[in-house]
Amino acid sequence: MSVVIPLAEPPARADRARREQLKLAKRLRHQVGRAIADFGMIEDGDKVMVCLSGGKDSYTLLDILLQLQKKAPVRFSITAVNLDQKQPGFPEHVLPDYLRSTGVDFHVIEQDTYSVVARVVPEGKTMCSLCSRLRRGALYTYAARNGFTKIALGHHRDDLVATFFLNLFFHAKLSGMPPKLLSDDGRHVVIRPLAYVREEDIAVYAEARRFPIIPCNLCGSQENLQRKQVKRMLEAWEKESPGRIETIARALGDIRPSQLSDPALFDFLALGARGGGAPPDAHAWLAGAPPDDAPDDATRLDD
Ligand code: SF4
């Protein structure tokens, strides 16, 4: 009988993999550090609550922030917070076990938002949007009660770009997911330190670090169709022209209001105005009404 002895990875290949991993970790620290500095995300004395879902993005966010914290120019605390939404099959021991192994301060909020979503959303419809809203509410409430000054979320560069296109295509708005934002009620500052990080890099990093990933679709819900469509479009673009997503992401940080068409953002009325006249009136333009002091036929275009 022959015995198969598993071959150890050749030392040269293992070394190369290790070097690649270190290089990637350095790049991620650099990109996260740059985003923190560019947007003033973390200040001295901040209490940062890192929202941890169990997905690759939030694990990576926590891991990189913990690395940066050791050498940061300011002092800030980190607490990892997970919301156990009581989805069927959620392995509730996985996150606490992992977090204990890192030594980070952490808390698990238990709130059965799953039952609410399952009761309210009609069968066959996607539950993600209501689920996320309830999750956000529970996390923000916890942050307010516990005096956290910043709420850190794991959205990355590709999420920012996808949200921009979702708003553009389906809501006729040029707006996206900002790296830093004040919540609608003005009580929370939300930060997205992975704003410059590619999803692909996060996936490689999460695999190399062997984070114990908990899939978000345990509940069986599908993400919404529009988001799927946008993702497919972006993937196809990237395949056709590598680097396109990065170009779009850079464009989101280089906006020229005078080259767009929003009079609320840029004062087109004042541009080149000779002054003196009354503000233009669209009704008067449509009706072809002459100015009060014009001779009777002075504005008739068909003469
Ligand atoms: S997949 Fe399930 S748990 Fe994840 S956001 Fe959607 S509804 Fe919520």
C-alpha cells in the first residue's frame, strides 16, 4: 500500500508569499493612514467604535487600525462592536473567540432585528435594505450611549464607486458614500478608513490573515438587483480597461462644480453677468415677454 506524504511548501515559495503579504499589509496601512489624514478621521482622544460584521472588510479594517494605532501620531482607543441580529445559523462564538485572541476591547450587541425584517418584508423580496437600516440604528444607539466619538465602517473604494453609480443611475443624483460623514441627526461622525483600498486587496489580505469569515447571506437574502447590476457593470469595465475603477475613484475626489450643471453649487447667474438687470425669470423667457422698458416689438425674434 502506498502512503501519500503531503509535500511541504518549498521554502522559496513560502518566502515569496510572506514577502508579498508584508508588502500588501504595508500598502493597506499606507492607504488607510492617508485616508485618515486626508479627511481628519481620527483626532487625539477619540474613542473609535469599529463595527465588525464578520465579513472580510470589517476584519481588515479592525486589523489595520490596530496596527496603525501602535505608531499613530495621536492617541485613540478602539472598541470592536458586533451586532448579533439573530439570523438563523449565525455562529455566535466565532467573533468573540477571534476578538479575544487579538486582545482588543469588544462588545456584542444582541438584538433580534432578523425577526422584524422577516416579518415586515414580503416573501421573495430582498431584506438587505431594511436589515441594514435596523443594524445602523442599533449601532448608532450603542455608540451614543457609550460616548464613542467616531464610528468606523468597513466600506472600501469599490463600495464608494458602486454607490456613486447607484445614485447616478437609479436616483438621478451625483452623490456617493463619503469617507467621512455626519449622521442625519448630527450626533455621530462616521468614518470609512478603507476609502482608498481596493476590494481585491482586502480579499487577498483577509485570506492571508485567515480571518474567520462569517458570510452575510446566512439569512438567504439576496442583495438588491440594482446593486448587482452596477457591480457587474464595474467588473466588466475593469476587465475591459484595467484601472478604470481607480480612475473613477480618483475623480470622486476631484470635483469641478463649475464644469457641472448645479446652480446651487456654482453661481452660474453671477458668471459674466454685467449687473443691473432683474434676475432672469423662466416664465418670462418662455412667454417671450419684453422687459418693462423695451419698445413694443424690441424682443420679437420672428420679425
Ligand atoms: S444578507 Fe441578510 S443579514 Fe446580510 S444584509 Fe442582507 S438581510 Fe441582512
